[in-house]
Amino acid sequence: MANGWAHDGAVLDQIEDTVTDGVSTARARLPSGPGTEDCVACGEDIPEARRKALPGVTTCVACQSGRDKRIVVAGINRRGSKDSQLR
């Protein structure tokens, strides 16, 4: 059932687009290219298990955790409510 001018299935389209964007963003953050045996941030050894699990990794777990905390998620507001448009 559509709301207002939206077509049938519009809500499902919004959900699918949001999930697709999230997956694309996560894939873009995955390491690529040649990895390193030492962390580029602190110089500590990167464990072999981590290097095998994430080919191309260049940071140790501690440094990567710090980087992940600083990630700012910005997305498209697909809701289109008046309140969200006024902010």
C-alpha cells in the first residue's frame, strides 16, 4: 500500500536502496592491494591470522579500531518527512 504520491512498493525500494548503499560503503572500506607485515600507524607486527583473514590489511587491530571509531556515517535521507527536511 502506497502513501500519498508514492507508488506501491516504494517503502521496500527505500529499504533496498539503504541496504545496498550500506553494503557498498562497507566494501569500499575493505583493504585492497598489497598488505604489510607491520602496522603503518604504530609499527607493531600484524598477526598472520589477521593478514590471512583480510588480504591487503595495513593496520593492526588496535589502530584499526581507533580508525573505525572516527568514521562518520553520512547518508541520504530517503524518508522525505517535513521534519527531516527542515533540519
